[in-house]
Amino acid sequence: MHNLPKALISLVVSFLFSGQALAAEPAAASTRDPAAAKVSYRAPLDKPGGAPQIQDSSVLVLTAPPRESPDAGQALYGPVAEHLSKVIGKQVVYKHPGNWGVYQGQMQKGAYDLVFDGPHFNGWRVDRIQHNMLVKVPGDFVFVVLVRKDNTRIQDIKQLAGYTICAMAPPNLGTLTMLDQFTNPARQPVIVNTDGWANIYKGMIEGKCAAAVVPLKKLTQFDADGAQSRIVFRAPALPDNAFSAGPRISPGDQAKIAQALLAPESLAITEKIRAKYGAGKPFVRASNQEYAGLGEYLRNEWGYY
């Protein structure tokens, strides 16, 4: 090494130090700092598992949770994206997130420009990544915890610690509102992950679980007269599913989008969404204030706080 020219030695040293710097970058980038969630940039959408593949930074992405298959999601939200492209004169595309992990991870990075989902996600985006609320499904969003009518042992939700509860896995809002009542980590109910409200209710009635978590609106369909079930907990009323818009959409375009989603001529375009999530009722205006703080329900979910 002593006989090597000084220029070559300098080159070798420079290469070694640059390699160390590059090796250190991924670790720094992966640090989960809650403040880093307040982004004003567009995160790349190139993750595996069905994540959107958008290369053009001028394209605005509309998405929703993977509650539907990609084809069903396209049928619901594709026409809305196409319509909003005409409204604001910028390309809006619907992208199915692929799975819940991708959906939450990309949302936390600020990768989605327009999102339609539940109040806890909307509240988190309002508080953390500069989204604004546009329009919502009218009415309240209320969850209840049920037991069978003949179950006389359980009179209060706190008595369900250690018992099985048919519910959808977190971050389902109904499940989170129920778990919010159990502050002692050593005394928790056991979630039996069940897909679909009808199956959740049926599981409780058939004795697969001691209790069930369902929306109050669904309970009126399953057991309107209370002949089979009994409510042991009623969660606070929350605003319903809604659209929010991120900081890459200007305030002027956000106003145009909200107005377009409220306009009578858009009723046919949003019909399938409203039929599935709002009993067919027209959207109404939403405000940041009514969703602010609701992200607190996500406090125990990875990546949110």
C-alpha cells in the first residue's frame, strides 16, 4: 500500500467512505419517527403486493381500503376518478391497494391523493398528513356489541374479558371501538376474525363466539325487534365514511371535487358507492373538525403513532 500512488490511495479511501454512507441510508430512512408522517411530498408507489404503479408525478391517485376485490373496486371508484379528471382538468386514476398492509403503509407515507374510507383513517389523515375532508355519507356511524338474548351471564362489556368475540380484525373501526373499552392489557377479549357482518352476527347466534361487534344499522336488519340478541355496549356516534383530499391537490381543486361529488349530475356516477356504504343517500359536506382526533382509535396499530 505504501508503494501505491497517492491518487489511487485517495480514490480507494473515497470509495470506502461512500460505500459506508450508502449502507447507512436505508437504516436512517426506516426510522419510524411520528413527525415524519407530516409529509408534503409524494411517496413512491412501487411496493410489492398489489401497490399502485404510478410513475408520472402529475397523476393523482384515488383509492379506498381493500374491502372489495380489484375488479369490484374499479367498478365502484373508476367512474368517479374518470369524472373528477374532467372536473379539475388533471388525470385522476383509481388504484386498488392490493392488501391492508400496503394500504396502510402507503397512506402513512402520503401516497394517496383522494381516499374514501372510515372516520378513524380520515381523522388520522386530517391530523397527521394535511388532508382535508370533502364529502361524507350522511348520518351517524354507530357500532354495538351484542350477546345472545339468553346469555344472562354478560351484562356489561367489561365482563367479556377473556371471552371470544366475533369481529373483523383491526384496524376495523368496530373492533377498535370495542377494544378501546379494555385498558388493561392482561384483561382482553379474544377476537375471532370473521369476514362479513352477517357472518359475525350468525357466529354469535350459533355459539361460535360469546359476543359480536356489528354496526347498529346492520343490527336493525338482522334482529330489529331484539328477539335473538341483546346490546351490552353502544359506541359513541361517529361521522360516517368520507372522501378526503391530500396536499398535492390545490384548495381550489379540492373545492371543485367536493362540489362535483355533491352535484345532482354526479348521482349516477357515485350510485354504487352510495348504495353500498350510504343506503343510496346523496353525499353531504364534511368538515375537518368533525373528524379531528378520531385517529386516536388507531393508536395501538403499527405505524400510526
